[in-house]
Amino acid sequence: MSGGVDSAVAAARAVEAGHDVTGVHLALSKNPQTYRTGARGCCTVEDSRDARRAADVIGIPFYVWDMAERFHEDVVEDFYAEYAAGRTPNPCLRCNEKIKFAAVLDRAVALGFDAVVTGHYARKGEDGLLRRAVDPGKDQSYVLAVLTPAQLAHSMFPLGDTPKDEVRIEAEERGLAVARKPDSHDICFIADGDTSGFLKNRLGSRTGDIVDAATGEVLGSHDGAHQFTVGQRHGLGLKRPAADGRPRYVLSITPVDNRVEVGPRESLRIDRIRTAAPVWLGPERAGRFECEVQLRAHGEVYPATVTAEDGGLTARLHKPAYGVAAGQALVVYDPDRERGDSVLCSGTIDATTPAEHSYASASVIEGAAGV
Amino acid sequence: MAYLDHAATTPMLPQALDAYVRTARELGNASSLHASGRAARRTVEESRERIGEALGAKPSEVVFTGSGTEADNLAVKGLHWARRASGRNRLVTTAIEHHAVADAVAWLGDHEKADVTELPVDKLGRVDVEVLAELLDEHADAITVITCMWANNEVGTIQPVCEIAALAAPHGIPVHTDAVQAVGHTPVDFAACEADALTLSGHKLGGPTGTGALLLRRDTKLTPLLHGGGQEREIRSGTLDVPGIAALAEAVAHAVRTQEAESQRLAVLRDELVARVREAVPEAVYNGDPEHRLPGNAHFSFPGCEGDALLMLLDAAGVECATGSACSAGIAQPSHVLLAMGAGEDDARSSLRFTLGWSTTKADVDALAAALPEAVERARSAGLS
């Protein structure tokens, strides 16, 4: 129970469904003051209090579990390492994979519990498949797609069939004070929301060039390639506008020589994506198949042809995508408008291929990933 | 439900509750001059006399406070401030104090540049008096105050406070003792011990939460924390809590009067609890001094289990206990007391405290013995995460 409205209602629903429920709040920092405050995130002392109050109202026992060390090792350190390698990680997904449905679930099962219940918006069908939530705006199946079938089998998502605004109304009706608490955004372990400053603190500053990808001309400088994300437009600090007067975007990041390449939006157009070894949640498929893929949390959905080969996935998108960063997950869905699209598998994006060009810029990213 | 956490708080004694309710119906500020005020004042002064009599203190040596924590802060900071001088800025404390003392000392160190010496303990959790003796031989002039708890709140070890006070007396160094866990549970005689200040708390001995007192010698100088009406010897300000004080006196008088018989009863029950825990979990380590300890305290480490997991499983089975002092719960910190006793971090995190009190019966021990084996088995399979 994060202290937010979703996990509170999920807990209440699990109780109502007849389960013997215990509320658990995860302490993710040895020093909770350093994490985001209650209005926006989770994981602070105030959030812990909100969670405890919700548990009181629901009438279930409540404990704080100290996961600070595991969280730091598996999520925060991974976050640094990925940025240092020129990739863009999704820490929420990593937290689900390593903490909530791994460390917490393992401990819970050992202590005699059957499942972890969370307030994620996703559905689990009777067929055991992970499906999109009813509320398309809130669907979180993307950040859950990293779970293994075994993890999924011990998970419950009671909110998947309800739109968020109804969950808030329900919270109000249940007398839960968190009913109107704002949704959490941003990254919980970056207290002031300044990701760039957070990375700079740890990874340091090192001046490097911002280069025009097409001409090789040095356009400006930056103080650390790890502060950029592919597709980023703002914060480049370029003094001169591009020759054509159009905005420039980060196209690639090369940590080895601390180089950031920029160019026009068209250069972000990609239509082929290669991933690392996938995790299969649905029935494993060999060879080539038609499906839909999603490339970031709450991102657009692309019809695609996916080939599972050589220990990874290759997705050919039927329409181009823009600004796809290595390190994000590619989640493959089997469309099902009736019961909700089901997750077939997911894989971490290793490389992308520009829509018209050859494989050149992808190799840059691959090289970066090896750092 | 089996409540085995009396060191956290113990139920109010019926006679203390009666005294509270009876007095709470009465009107009057004990500082007012009219009839109602005089009646309230009479209750306060009678209570002061009862507490003094029970603990070997003169009535004028009893300073009422709002909690044990307040009394500890008043003593540690107040004595240090009053004695601080050029060349004298050192507090002597122990490695096993409750946070109410430890954090007050740490604050003086951090914010007021006080020097701090922490006396070590042996593996039974008993403060090493020799270290103090050596310190006094060389640096007595530099010491403002010595504070050492009477009995430890986690492992129950009774401390050589009066030896410490006897060592300090010739040097004129005031000694404070946090006797929150001791009063009513082991003999405490303020006159016989040469300590200058002693903290007690209402809710640890059958009185109400929000009441406490500092026993303080008349001639010991102390700088107040709270300034205001000067109600308590100009040392502590704040309108006196007449019903709380009446109930506190009732509880202290009762707990001290029945202490010997009750201690024997509890020690028998506690020894049975210890035997049955060892029977159920042979590898459990019994912490603290097996002899010189509080009669209602049993403290164990369960190797391979996390204290928090055990607590949760026992709670679900209707048995309530603690992992350490309640203040450090929430986010688990290995107990500083066990670490000071030489335990490793894993042992310190695998500990549970069972504390018995006036309402404890054999049924509570039975409930623990019944629930413990399964809890330990599950906690062990969850391991130390």
C-alpha cells in the first residue's frame, strides 16, 4: 500500500472478495525524507501514514517492510547504470520485476500468503493472461509485462475492471481519506523531480559535444551525455537555430566519447526494433507473427510483425515510431477488444533502425549498451 | 489475544483509572488561590508525598512532567547546561540508553558541541563501571553529567547505577538515571542510591500515558527546558495535570507496594516462557543477563528469522510482542542495544522482546508457546531479506 488511492481500494476489494488481507507498505529508502512528498509520489513518511490510515479504515493489519537495500541495488543502481550506458530505463517496471513481484512476493509466500495484491490497472483473465485495464488512460499492463508467468500466478489486480474516476468515487464511499490524493508521477526516488541533477550528482559532469548527426558539425556542448534521452527536444541549450529553423532532437547518445547527436524529427523515425531476450507471459510463439506493440508506458500502440529469433525479438512496425530509446521495454500484445488485449511477451529494447536508412545508427546504440 | 508487550505500555491499574476519573470530574487549577484551586493543589501535593514515600524521595524532590521522555530531556540537557563551564563540556552516557536519553545526548553533541563519552556494555548488556572509574580518575573535572539507565528497556539487564553514583559523588558530578523500566518492577530507593536525578513514567507501571516525573535532589542545579508559570520548582512550567498526577501516584504507590510479590510471580511466569521458547526453538538465543534482569523481560534472537516477520506472524496468531523499542519500529533498524552487546547485525535484526506485566497470566505464555513454532518456521523460510 503506497499511501495512494489505488492500492487502498485494491486492498478493500480484496477484503470484500473474502481474502485474509494484510497491508504492507514498502520502505524504499533508509532515509524516507529524501524521497518525494505525498502530493506527488509515494514512499515518504506521509505516504506511509496515509497507507496506515487506509488500512485502519479497511480494518486490516498493516506493516512496513524494509526493502530499502533491495530497492537501491535493483532499481536505483540499475537506473544509474542504464543512463551511464546511454539508455533510458523505466524504474517502475524494474521495481515491479525485482521488488514488488519478486522480493515482496517471495517473502510473502514464505510467510504464508498466497498472492500480492496491487492497485495496478490491469486485468488477469481466467486464462491467466495479463490483459489491458478497462480504462485505457490508466492501463498499466505495460509496466507489468516484465512479470514471469509464475509471478503473475501469484498476483491480483482488483482495479483492472474499473475506470480511475470510479475508483476515486469508491474510495470516497469507503471513507478512505486518500480518495482525492493526486496521482503519483515522476520517479519516486528523485526528491525534487530533477532527474538531470540526480544523475549528475552520481555520474558527475563531463563536457562533451552536441553534434549535428547529418553534417558532423559541433553545435554546442553539454556537461554529461547521461543527462539526455533519445527523442528529447528541450534542454539542449543550443544557441543557434538549425539552418532550416526547425527544432532539433536528440537522436543518439554515445557514452564512450560523451557525444550527443541531434537532428530533425524525421531522423527519429524508426520502424524496426530489436530487443534482448523476451519474457513470455502468453503462449510462446516461434517465428513470425502479427501483433501490436507498445514502446513506452502510456505510449502509442503500433501494429507490427514480430519475429522471435536469435534469443531476441525483432519488431517491424507497420507505421513509424519517433524517439524510441534503448532501455525501454517493447511489450507485445495480442489484440482482443472484448476481453482486453493480452500481453504475449516483453523485451528490453536494444536497438532501433531508422525508417529509411540502413542499420548504422542502431549500431551506435548497441555499442553504447556495451559500455 | 496474548499481550506480551508490557514494556511498551501496560494497562492502567483499576485503582489508577478510578483515581483519574474521580479527579478529572473536579474543577480547579492547582495554581489558583481560591477553594477549587486549593483542592486541586491538595491532590497534587498528596500525590507528590505518596510518590516520594514510595521511592525514598522527599516530596519536594518530585518534579512532575508530561512524560518520561520529557523528564529525561530535562535531566540530561538541564544538568549539562547548569554545569557547563570553561573546560567542562563532557557528557557521559552508555551505549544502551533509550532514545529519550540517547537522542538528547546526541543533540547536545551535534548542536552544542558537547563532548560525549559512551560507556560500553558487556555481552550481557551490563555497563562497564571500570571504564567510568578510569575516566573519572583522569577527566572528572571535564564532566558535566553522567546518565545511565536503571534497567534496559530491550534486554532487561539491571545496571550498576548506584555504583556509578557512588563513584561520581566524590567528584561532585551529578548522575541521572532513566528508571522508566525499573520503578515498580525492581526495588528503587532514591535516598539510598546517590543518584541526583531519576526519571519515571506513568504508563509503564499502570498509570496514565502523558504522565511522568523527575526525582531531583533539592541542591542539584538544573536549567529548565520549559519556561512559563514555573509551577514545578521553577524547573518545569505548565499547568499541572491534576487527574494524571493523582492516577500516577496511585499507580506508583500500588506498583511499589506490591512489587516484591508481583516480581516473584512474574519471574516464575517469565522463566516458564523462556523454558517453553527454548523447548519450541532450541536454537533461540536468550539475550541479556540471566540473573540481574527485570522480572517481566524475556528477550531472544531467533537465528535466520527476521524479527519483523516473526512479529507479524505472531500478531496474526493473536500474540503481541516487540522487536525492540517501539520508537525504532516502522523502518527496521538493528537494535543498538544488541549491537553494543556484541551481536552481529543479523542477530540484532532477528530479535524479539516479550514483556510481562500485572495482567499477564499463564494463558498468555501458553498462547505464545502454541503460536511460536509455526511462526519461526515460516519466518525462517522467508529468511533475512
